[in-house]
Amino acid sequence: MKVLIYIVSLLRDTERREKITSDFSKLGIDFHFFDAIDAKEPKNKILIEQARLSGVGHNMTDGEIACTLSHQFIYQDLISSSNDWIIILEDDVEIDNRFKEFWLSFNENEQKRLPKDNLYLLGGQKGLHSYPVLGVSLFSVIKAGSLRLGRVNYNRDKLRRTCCYLMNKTMAKQLVELTKSYGTYRADSWQLMHQEKIIKEFYLNEIIFHPIVTPLNSHLELERSLISGQKKTRGKVKGKMKLLRSWIRVIFFAFLK
């Protein structure tokens, strides 16, 4: 059984849906759209407000809560299905033949062999300002089909986004239970899930690209910018020094087993 692929997408984002449908069709990859919870739909207001009452919901925007709910509903779908693994993608990611090769090679034998208590990130970190400070090992590697993923050895708390990841049904069950006990949390609160011993290790391979997020191409980013205002930019000298320090760390932790 091939691993299930869900693409989280708002019904009203027709252009995104058309593009990603075309991309997947050209590569011959099967997928399912998951209709995301739309924060702008009046019918979802009660659902969002209920979620806001628990956990860190009071600190989250409507869009962030809607995103979290969407992923929670996907986990519930996985739990009730006959599938053991799922790949969850957002509708603005860009894929190529590397992803197809991985999808075809990640067969039932490979699925049974892969540890269930790790989170496997298939990309989406490049472009984030924190990406240069992620120390991904060159030696502590897990193989999933044709894909080799390196363990994140340093700054795991910098991992962000829910745009492209591979997850097991066992973890999905644990995350649904976490929501019951903890309450609402951001969909990409990976560090919280690690602290709760749901995620043992993080493994990363940047085979999927996610565009640089701006208020022009992201509903969530637009919502956040309207609330928080414009961030101050770092000076050129400080920026270059930070980048240099970051790359020194990257090299060090890349060679750490």
C-alpha cells in the first residue's frame, strides 16, 4: 500500500489547487485534498472560539487556530483509516522527481521498518531565518525508501512549519490525546510534542521547497502582519556576523554523530 498523501487546502484557493493538481498529475502521484478549516467562513467561528478557550488558543490568531484544527482533523482521519503512514503537504509547496522517487520506493516493507516515534520533515525549512542554525547530522541518518534524512542535532526548537512532513498513525493518536489534555497548540509546536515525549527525534531532508512567506502569498502571514506590525530589520554588519556564527554551528553539528 502506497503512503497516503493529503494536501491541506482552502476550498477558495482555486489557483493553488489547480497548480498543485497539475504538478502532481505530471509526476503521476496520487493525492487527496483535505479541505482546510477556513477562518473567514462564519460557520467556523464557533469552532474557532471553542478552541481559543484552551491551551495557548488565547494567544493565537483565527487563522492559526484554523490551521491547527485542520491538522487535528487529518490526524483523526488517519486514525480511522487502514493506512499506517501519511504525508501531509500544504498546497503551495513545490515538488519534483525526488519526491516521486521517494513516494514510489516507500513501500509496505519500508513503512514497517521505519521507526514510528520520529517526525520526518521533507523540507520547508529553507527560507526561514532560523534555517542556517539547524545542525543536521551527516552521519546520523535514517533511510525511508530512496530518501536519506539527517537527524537534527542542534536547535530543534527552531523547526517550524507544517508544510511537508511524514507521520505515523501511532503519533497521530498521541497528538489527538495531547490536544485533549493540553488544549489548543500551534500545529507546528514540534518542540512541545518533543517535550511530551511524542516525538523522539527530528529527521530532515529538503526535497520539498516552500516559497518565502510574505503577507502577499500567505493568509497566516497577512493576518499576523496586521496584528503585530512591521518587524525591525537587522543591520548589515550584525546580519553578516550572525550568518557567519550560524554556519560555524552548522558545520560543527553536521559532523556530530
